[in-house]
Amino acid sequence: METFLIRALQLILSLSVLVIVHEAGHFLFARIFKVRVEKFYLFFDPWFTLFRYKPKGSETEYGIGWLPLGGYCKISGMIDESMDKEQLAQSPQPWEFRSKPAGQRLLIMVGGVLFNFLLALFIYSMVLFAWGDKYLPLENMKMGMDYSDTFHKVGFEDGDILLSADGVKLERFGADALRAVTNATNVTVLRNGIETIIAIPEDMMQRALRDKQGFASIRFPMVVDRLAGDEAPAALAGMQPGDSIVSVDSRPTPTFYDVSAQLSEKKSREVTIGFYRNGMEQTAQVTLDSLGKLGIYPVSPNQIYTTVTTDYGFLASFPAGILLGVNTLKGYVGDMKYVFTKEGASSLGGFGAIGSLFPARWDLRSFWMTTAFLSIILAFMNILPIPALDGGHVMFLLYEVITRRKPSDKFLEYAQVTGMLLLFGLLIYANGNDLFRFIFK
């Protein structure tokens, strides 16, 4: 429950930042072109609001709705999710969106997407400035990786160290490495000190999406970083920080995941834990809790293996942040082709999947990196040419610019309704996938 609440709070905070910035983009360009903004809301407010405030002399009401599915900026004379047909039935006014030239309306509509993308670039830059670019090189993972059954079937073995994909060196573990491996013809690994080439099938990514087993995890020994408390099972058995666990009931457990797998089978039972302390092998009798836990926090791979950090000054952080943001966008856009496959569609997720991107424990750097990634996703998804999204409005505006013919208000109303139905259907489907995975995991 604690992990759920931490992730839920991070998700709400992150989405709040992204929604405010997105709507601020629309708001700013609307005010530049003297278009009236009637409402600026965080979250939606059907039937009632949690908070509302209209400054004296202002045309805009600011508020917070109760339905945390986004937010909106109600612009006068624009067909949007408010479906204000009464206003549109009146004669156009000079302060309304529909009265402005197509070029100005286009800038108002792309303002939200532009602000989200710029926000992502700024966050990436500030993260690099504050923390630098710290990562664990694949070649430094001396125990290699544990691979899913999907990748075992094509020739990977636990302990393989990734070296290159189609001759291009693989430097760090993550989404880019997964893309490189699944899109490659051959992958070279270091296996027992010998370079080994693995042939990759053309549909490797589809197989991974279909099986839903992931790619791989870092192999590292289970070393106690700290105890969960004086009453934790490990503490009661006399274990200490720095102990390196090597066996459970005499069964060798060279990695963190080996230990976890053994303990999960012995919930609430007494087990014999073998471990090394100061170079000497010892044992301890530990009674596990009902979840099969020792009550310890393990040392992370970044503490065990040698990491690499590149530091950036304030000015140098901006080009590096821009490059990181652009490459992240390219990777995400490239992955979109899988959404239109059977395997990709079944992998879509809603708020549960998004929330799982955040760390289980509060970490400021991870929070901002995830927020930047979500900002890029929000920008890209909003610019898609789907009615009810910013991209749908842009599509109709570009049609108007090219043909010099403006779509009728009635057509735009129908398009808006159709787009909203599509989006609600997608929202229900994606969150339904989350629920299905939670029930049958």
C-alpha cells in the first residue's frame, strides 16, 4: 500500500505540472493574439469544482476540478470539449478564436504541445546540470544479466554481457539497448570470457510484447545495505549491513534474484541463510515474514559496479539536455509502429502503467526524469491528427490554410464528438488492460 501511495502521489504531482504547462501554452498564445480565455482549469470539473477564483477585472476564471484526467483552457469562440453551442450560435466577436486569422489560431493550438516539449528539454537540462549523466556501463556488469524466457529461446543465456548490436557498441542498459537488440540482425555477447554471436529474428520486439516477460535484469549479488528495523527477521537473526548472502537452505544463490526466488517459496518459515562477512562464511537461522522477506534493503547495482558520470556546467547542460530530449522523442516515435500490432495493442496501459514508471521510493532525480519523459509523450500524443486533440484542430487549420476554405462549425462539432468518443474508448481500453494485468498477474 505504501508503494502504491508513493507512486500515486508522484503521478498526480507530475501530471499536474504537465497539464498546467500545457494549458499555459494555449493561454499565452491566446492572450498574445487578444483572444479571450474564459476558464483555466487543472483537472475537469463536471457538475462541480473543488476550487475556483476569478481575479477582479480578469476575463479568466481559474480553478481545480475533481476529475484528475487532465485539464483545459476554455477559449472563447472555439469548438472544444466544453461543446458550448450557445456561444457558437452567436455572431463572431473580435475577441473570439474563430475571428482570428488561421495562422494565429494555428499558433494557439500548437502552444500546448510546444510548451510540453520545451518543458521536457528544460527538465533534462536541469537534471544533467544538478546530477550529471550517471550510468552503469554494460561492460562493467561483471555478472552479466538475467534474460527472460523470450530471449532465452533465441540464444541468450543468463550471465551474458551485452557488447554490440550489428557491430555498434552497446553502452548502457535501457530502452535504447532494447531497441538496438530487437532491431538488430546479430548481437554479440561476452559469455564465459568468449565473444558469442546471437542471431536475432525479425519479429523479436513483437515476441517480447506478446510474451510480456520483459527483456533482462542486471545480475548482482545480494548484499545487505541496511536493515528494515530492529524487529526485522534479519536483524533478529544477527545479520548486519555488508553481509553478502550466498545461499538459502544450502542452495547457492549467487544473485539478488536467486535469493528472492528462494525466499518467496518459504514464507513464514525458518531458513538457513549463508552469507559472507569480512571474507568469512557464516550462517544464520532466520524466520521469514508472511511475504517471504528478510526485512533488509539490498545494495543497488550502482553501488556494486563501477559507474560513469559526466558532469555538465549550466550552459553545457542545455545542448546535452536538448540532445537527450530529441533522442527520447525519436525513440518513442519509432516505438509507435508497434502500437498498431496485436501484440502492441495488448500492451497498452493506462494510469496504472504510467504510475509504475515512477520509483517505489521517493527519488527527486527519477521523478523529474520520468516527468520529462511523460511531457514528451504528452506533446507527441496531443499533436496526433485526431479530432478532440490539438493535432485534430491543427489538421483542420492546415486544411483551411491550403484550401482557403474553413470547415463548417457543424462539421467541427461532429468531429469533436467523434474524437472524444475515440479517446474515451482508448482510455477505457488502456485502463482495462491495467486492471486485467493486476487481477491475473
